[in-house]
Amino acid sequence: MLIPVIFGVTFLIFTIMNFTPGDPAIMILGEGATPEAYAALREEMGLNEPFLVRYFLYITDALRGDFGRSYRTNIPVFQEIATRMPYTLNLAVTSTLIAIVIGIPIGVLSAVRQYTITDNVALGTSLLLTSMPAFWFAMMLILLFSLKWRILPSLGADSWRHFILPAIATSANTLASLLRMTRSTMLEVIRQDYIRTARAKGAKESRVIFGHALRNALLPVVTIIGVNFGIALGGTIVVEQVFALPGLGQLMVNAIRSKDTPMVVAAVLFAAIIASLINLIVDIVYAYIDPRLKSKYVKLKTRKVTT
């Protein structure tokens, strides 16, 4: 499914950029150029061709590894994305790890201690994190940790310390989702008969929770992790703007403002490819978390071969 997803994403973004107002020729040459210069540049860039022809030419060049040149800087698109992508990937991975390390244990604890103060505080925190916009939370972090306490930098990406606040701001919504999903799935699992059987046999409570219940409750949690990682790749635009990170999000904002179609399409395309690969990895991880899925696949494959 990765192939139709890629073509669908490129066609959608290419179409949106085609209908947005603005002329790349005017943006490149400025307002003072002659009509002849505008016409010559449009002809050189292929802007006079029909929409489907331009899309076909773009896809043909992209399949050969040529994603064109930026309208703004005249630098190869792939080169600019290659320099910006590590910052966005670093931010997405770090924020996802923070959400996993904090959200899943608190979700398990909240389910085990249902209706206690711990559970109520966890649910209240989850609701608060979900309600806060990322840009507002990011600015509050800057006010507290950078301006008031002066312990963390607020702008730039010179060291690992510059990624702490952006990662916390980006991870807030994912953390809340993981907490709620882990809690709800754990509550369903710990009421199953095999959990009661394990306890009746004298198994340690830690083994019952982490060895039996948590493993069977992880499937929807892993799905949330994969989906939110893909969202983090494209959803860090606002956070990158707040913290002035030179990532893919900031690159896309500048490209959209100048109607730099090759840059926008390529940036979204790379983010979509990484998100699709993450979803593929999630599907593979399913089989290791729940062996029943692997056995069902083997049985289905054997049945097809036999047929």
C-alpha cells in the first residue's frame, strides 16, 4: 500500500499547490521585472504546460531521483530536505520516546489503581495535556525554563539541550493518548478469565500485570505510537516555528508562503514515506507482541497455497 499512498500524497499536494494563489515567476523575479521576463521564466520552469502534464513530468523526474530545484533558492530540493530532515526526525523520535516512557507506565498504574487518587490525577493530567495547544504549551515552557529559571535554551539547535523543550511540547498530546489507551486496554484485559487464573495459581502480581496483561493490551497502544509518530513528522511545524528549529516543518512553511511547489511536494512526500514505513514496522511488531496474529497469517497463507 506504500506505492498508492505515495502517488496519492503527491497528487493531492501538487493539486493544492496548483490552485493556491500566487505566481512563482513573480515571487522569483520580484515585482519590477518585465512581462517578457515573467513569460520566459514560466516557459523555462514548465508552468505553461497543462496541470496533468506537469504532474506527470514531476513524477517521472522523481522516480529518477530528481525532485527539482527550489524556486526560492535554486538549490536541489533533495539537498535541502536532507539537511533539514535530521532535525525533524530527532524531534519526532525524542518526543515519541518521552511519551512511551512516561505514558505507558502511568497508564498501567492508573488501570491497576482504578478510581484512586492516582487514577484521578492521571486522567486529569491527560485531559489537561490534550486540551493545551502545542504552540501555547511551547511558549509556556519557554517562559518557565528559559526566561524565568534560565536552565534551558529557547531557540536554535546547536546541542541536545535545545531539543528538550521542543520534544516535551511535541510529546504532550501523544503522552495523553498513550496514557488513556493503555489505561482502557489494561482495564479490559485484567478482567479476563486467564488473568484471574494466573492470580489463582499464585503468580506474582508484577508478572500478572507485565507478563500477561500488558503484553495483550499493547496492540492498540502500538498502533497509537505509530500513528502519532507520523503525526509528529508533519505536526512539528508549529513547534519548530516557536523554537526556531531548522527542521522540515519550518522549511515547508517558508516553501508554502513562496509557493515553492517542488519543495512542498517533496517535503510532504518524504514525511509520508517515513510515516508509511513506521506503520509497516508497527504491523510487523504486532506479530511479535501477539503470536496469535502470526499463526493466523501462516494458516491463511497455507490455506491459499492449498487452494
